[in-house]
Amino acid sequence: MIGTSDRRDGALLAGVCASIARSFKWNVWVLRALFIGFLLIKTLAAVLVYAGLALLQHLVPAIQGKSQQKGLRSPELSTHDKRIEELDRRFRKMEERRNRAN
């Protein structure tokens, strides 16, 4: 179910144009205008392409999330997570020291 809370920033319908524009750093309104032109010329094809992209857009993050849970993560993310854990540990130590001092 796609509700307003599930929409990404800048999404109007299913967020396909906004997502593509964000990925390729294009102007979202130009992409939407191109899609409307495509919709006027080839209505059925445009609707099918949009629906397919909308489904793909919402399935890919779910698939990526499952693969990351199985341990298929990039080394960069692993390093990033370790750094965040270390910073969190240091922050908690600082809080403990401050609480003891008070």
C-alpha cells in the first residue's frame, strides 16, 4: 500500500519520476513533462512502463534490505557501521563520566 507517509520527497504519484531524476541528477519536472508526452503518444505503453517501474522501485529496496541482513554488505558500509559503533561507545562513556561528576 502506498500512502502519503510512504512517499519519498518530491514524489507526486508513485515517485517513479522523482526517483529516476534523483538517481541521474536530472530535473524532475523535465522528466515528468517527457513522461506526459509519452503518455499522450503511447498511452498503454506509458502506463505499463510506469507501473513496472513503480513495482521495481518498491521491490528493489526490499530485496536489498534482505540481502544486507544476510551479510552481503559492502566493506565501506561495514567500516561505516564500525565507526558509528565506536563513536556511540565513546559518547556513552562521556555521558557516564558527566553523570558521575554531577
